[in-house]
Amino acid sequence: MPRSPRIEPSGDLVARVAATALALPEAYEEDAWTGVRWRVRSKTFAHILVAQEGYTSAYRDLTGVTAPTTVLTFQSSGDELSALAHAGPPFYKPPWSPTVIGMVLDEDSDWDEVAELVTESYRFCAPQMLRRRLDGGDERPAGARAP
């Protein structure tokens, strides 16, 4: 029996994540093997996709949910990583990465929280110079003198 084709995330959900992600210094969007991802340099800081039957899915494996479900994965660390990993729905912890958290995106999503998590993920992935730019800090390289 052939697999059904991949379901792509809705354009509305992609646009909502992109509004935050693409406002970050040097962030860019690209198609992933499924869904869309946002990167800084070569690191993915956010990825939206649809978990569905017939394809490998940490979300489906962990929850047993078989209905197509739109999820966002992002990077986290420290206390936030621990809290999100143990928070329960809409969050889940994929076993394939020590720093990635997943979140179901649906009509109940808190979009202020999504924006905050995407921005924090960017901070986790971005080089120090770009993090300083995001924070409105000095952009001179370390060791450079002020004019």
C-alpha cells in the first residue's frame, strides 16, 4: 500500500511563525524535507511540519496521536528546556536531540509564547555577534576599540 503524500503545514501557521523568525538578524527561511524551517547561519532554530501516519514522527511515537498534527520544533536549554520537557501538552521532548523541544500548533496556541520560544531558540543558535545585535548591544567584534 503506497504512503499518502506529505501534508504541508498551513500557510497561515507558517506565516505566523515567519513573522517572528524573519525579524531576527540574518535569519532566513527554507523548505525542509517536510515543512518549513528557519535558520541562522547553518543552524535550524525553528521548524514547522505536520506529523502524520506513514512517516517517522517523534510526536506520534510519544503521544500515539494518529491524526495529522502541526508541530513546531525549536531549541532550548537550561531551566526552560527542563520545564518544557516536563510540561506536557502542547509540549513534547523528541528523544533524538538533547536540546530540541516540540510544540503542537493549533487554534489554542498562545502566539506570544510561540514568538518568545522562537526568539529564545534563535538566541541559543545564533553566534554571539548576532545575539548582541538582537539585544541592541554593541556590534563591534570582541577586542575592538570604540572610536
